Amino acid sequence: MNVKIKLALAVILIAIAPVIILNSAFSSNIKKAYISLMATNTKNIISNQSENINFYFEDISSSTREIASSESMRRYTQESNEAGFTMSDDNEDYERITARINNMITYDSSLKKIMVINNSGLIIASTDDSDVGETMTNYNGFFFLATENNGISSFNMSGEKDNNMPVFFVAKSILSYDNERQGIVYELYDTEYIQKLMNNAQLDKYTVIALMDKSGNIFEYPFKTVKSYTENKTYSGANDFLRDIINPSNNGKFGDSYDFADGKNKRTVFKADVSHCGWTMLALTDRYSFEKQVRESNRFMRNISTGIVVLVCVGALVFIHFFTKPIYEILQISRQKENGKSDIQFRVRGSDEFSRIGRTFNKIMDDIYESEQRYRTIAEMSNNIIFEINLKKNTVFVSKNFDKKFSFRAKDDTIEESFLYKMRIHKDDHDRFANDVERILGSSNSIQGEYRAKSIYGDFIWIMIKATKFFNREEIPTKIIGVILDIDREKKSEMHLIQRANYDALTQIYKRETFIEALASEIESSRYKKNLSAVMFYDLDDFKHFNDEYGHACGDEVLKFVADTINELSFDRGFAGRFGGDEFVACFTNLTLYGDAGKIAQEVIDILGKGFISESTGMKLEIHCSIGIAFLNESGKTSEEVIAAADAAMYDIKKHGKSAFAYAKSSSQSPLDATGALAPGTSQIDSDEDMAAQ
């Protein structure tokens, strides 16, 4: 069988075999991968949307808590619970409260009504003036709501004749300075904004999104009604899954998704928790329709593959015909060489391609020197710096543009005096650079690395060095050829983007997400190394005072000073981050004793207490903060658990006086003992007045 036939058969087999194998063996795998990708995409989308809804409820709760804890609200509700109280529009606290809640109504289009109710059910303030002075008969239900589920109700219907639509309530207790309930703030929200968030989910056409509250009511398009999951036919096959979401009892038996059949249709329901209100985001996918689309896509791909194979085979046959024709002529000369005619050469006859090949072959040796000259000329004309290491002669050649970029000048052309050993490299990159040099001069065949080298202007610039080793016929290395690329601008741009992505713009310490990732890594490391590490959660006391009294520029200075203080203390023994607003976190690693964490916390309190001189006000500002301390793998096994433990310990301080620190609860010890006193190792509380203000 001659070469032409062999090449034809080989090309045809190479073209057809992969298509047949892929279409027959991997069709089901492609289908599974496609469905898996759909599931992953759906989970990610509803997870993002549930986070957005969760942020919405956190904002609602925060604004409600803020108005419920205001001084005017406490005074007014306390007065309303006293004997002989009468409603009066001249009351300054009433005027402040009314103005505040009316402003909230104006700001949030989903907020329909706000009422303030005292302990006897009397409505003492409302955005609807007709409600003021009325007594609510079911007020005890709202008082109970304020203590459950972060004060957020399940879905209810508004009851309006012309516009009966799903709504929900938010209630927050109004507490006295002694933490006694004086009343509640009650807010009525429609679901307009939640509908907008749900509609923003970019799901495929086979998937619909819904929201289920804590009671099992499902809120779905067209968003006009809510139905219990037991009455919703769409989810009738997933009742066990939904029931377990409302009342978990199977220890994660169902996971984040559930497959079920509805007649001929196969469906999958995915879930993502809205943690702040106990609700759940649901996404229902019609898998039968989706799989049908996948099958149609596979059929289309098979047709395309068949067409490609045919074209490849035809093209290959045409190419082989013209390709193999000159080969037979070359084979004749090769056979003569095999027969011992070592002095045979390509005879130059005429001006065809083979004649040109013969002349070129005969001139190869004569042209080697000229080729070397051309190589050096090209090296000098290139913007990149070319270097060649001659391992036989122990010399280094570097193109002349090296001198335009770097201040280093070699004493001679030996390897030992070259830039490989003598050029100034940044101290952080020096060991890595030296190791790469030893590798390429030793056993490695190639290297590529990025380093900072001192430029002709005296600063350090980023460069990339690529080098490859060449061998002779005996596989002995003879030379190394490499290039030095100036990547300073691209590298600094990349580092700037990384800085922006991972660090808080104002304080230049880790963002929340970056800190949590770093902490997760440290938790895993501490389990392996068995070292002692702690997380500290910082919350500034009365930070709002700086913004309100001196302006936001002063507030930013305070945040920067706090961040610099925490960052400096954790620089060589951990890392720090801004958790949001006036909250900061830090992780201190490799502690010797448990008490070391308390010493660090007290050091932070002392430094902040000494204060700093504000540039915007010219005043010396003293800062106070409350600190919660939690130990890795003792207060929690995950980043979220450890941070939550430290946060809880910090709030114990807030409740009992501020400007101090406390250790988080663990399996063996609580920050507070049975009498309510702080456990050993915590700082003392500054004042009861700060505790009441919180």
C-alpha cells in the first residue's frame, strides 16, 4: 500500500473516528453536563436574588429599629403609658415622630403605613391621621410579631376592595432605658419592590421563580394572590421538600433541590434561603421541555459534524494528491543515500522548486555565519531585550537595548558577571529569581517568571523573563535563548484592579468578602497547625455623633484612623477588614495564651481612646469602641460562625456599657456568668448610660 492511500485512509479515520466517538459515547454526558450547568446557573441566580431580598429586609429592619430606639420615641411612648395621658399635637416628640414616619413613607414607595402603638393598644402616632387615638383590638398579635422572625410577618392580603394584593408587616419593640417594652412601631409594606427583585432574575424560559414565607404561603407570578403550598397544584409533587423547608427535620436530607414528577412532566425545584426573614426563594424548572431542547441541539450538532467530516475528507484527498507527488522524487535520492552514496547532493537543474531546494541546501553551511549576524541585528532592533547564554563558552550576549532600560552594566560577558547574578532585583522577588536562574542553568528546560528589577531611573519596574534551553543531537544542552519583557504598566494595572476588588476604597483594608475568604483559609490552617487564633469584631460607639456633629468628612477620618490602628496591630500577625459602616474585624494568629487576645483588644481601646487630631475640624477626637473576641475552631467551625460569635460577644458589651471587650460563648464558658456579670478576661463596662443608649 503506497503512501498516498495510507495518508488518505489515515486522514479519513482521523476525521471520522472522533466524531463517531463523541456523538455515540458522550451524548449522554453532554446532556448531563448541560442539565448540570442549568442547575448551577439557576442556583446561582436565585441565590443572588435571595441575597438582594435579604438586603432589602435588613434595610427595613434597620430603619424600623432606628426609629423605635430614638430618644423622642422612648419619651413619647413612656408618657403615653402613664395615667392621665391625653393626645396633643403640640407635643414636640409627637411632632418629631410624625415628621420622621411621614418622611419614611415618602422615601419608600412600598411602605404604605406606619403606626406607633403603646402598651394598651392605643395608636399614638400614624401616617394616617384618622388612626391616631384609636385602640387596636388585636395589638397583642403585633407585640408577639415584634419578638419573632426579626419582626417580619408572613404574607397577608391587603383586604382592599379594588386592590386586594399581598402585603406583609414589620414590627419592632420600643424599649425603655431598662429594656422594658413601651410599645411597638408597626409598618405595612406592599410587595411591589419584592416583585421587581423577582422579575430581575434572568432565568431560562423553562424556569419560574417564587417566594415562600415562614408559614408556607407561596408568592408567585402574576403576584396577585398567595397560596399555601398544600393548595398550590404546581408544587403538589414537592410537598415533602417544602414542608421540610418550613420545619426542618431531616438533617439536610433533601439538600438545595428536589426532583419530582407531575404527570408526564419531570420538574426540579431549587431553593435559596432569605435568612433575615425566614423566607425561601424557589425556582421551578420544567426538565422535560429542557431535555427536549437538549436532544434537538444534539441532533443539530450531529448533522453539522457529518457535513464537516465530508468536507474534511474531500479536502484531504485533494491535498494528498498534490502533496505526495514531489515526495516520490525525494525518495529516489534518499534510496541512493541508503545505498552508500554519502557524497551525493541535490543536483541543481533548471529553475523548478527542487532545483531551488538543492541550491538552498548547498548554501546552508555558507549562510550560517550570515544567519548569526541577522539574528543579532534582529535582537538589537526588537523592543524586547533578547539574551543568549552560550553554555559551552560560559558567556552571555544581551541586546543593546538592555542599557536603555536598566542601570546594571556587566564587567565582562561571563555568566557569573551577567545580569543573571549581578542585577539588582527587588528583595521580595530575589530568592525566586535566583532559584529560576539556577533551574534554567541546571535541569530545567525552560523558565518563565515575573520580577521587579531596578531600572535606569532608579526605581523598580516589573519585567517578565522567558528562557528556553537548546540541545545538540547528543541531547547535550548548548545554549539558552531568552527574552526580557517590560510588563510594568500591565502588572501595575493588574495590581490596581486586584487592590480595588479586594480592599475597601476608604480604609484600604480587606473588604467583607475578602476577609471572610481569608478567615476560612486561616480556620483550615489552624486545624492543621493546632495553633491559637482569634477573631475580633469591632463596633464604634456613638459613631453617628461624628457624622452628625462634624460632617461626613470627619466621619471618614475616624474610620480611616480606626482602620489604620487595627491594621497596624494585625500587620505582622494576622489581617483586618471593614465589615460595613462602622464595623471592623481582625484575625490575630499564632497567639500564645488566650489572654493575649484580651491584651490586644485593650491595646486597641487605649489607642483609640487617646484619639487623633482631625484635619477637617482641627479638633482632637477620642474614639470608643466595643469589641467581641471569638477563637477559631472553638467559637465556630466556619468563618460565618466565628464572626457571628464575636459579633454576639460585642453586642453583650453594647448591652452592658460599651467601650470594653468580651469573649464569645463557647461550649464551656459564656461571656456572662449566671449573675449577669462579665466572665473573667473581659474588660469592664464604661457606663450604664451608654448601655441604655444602645
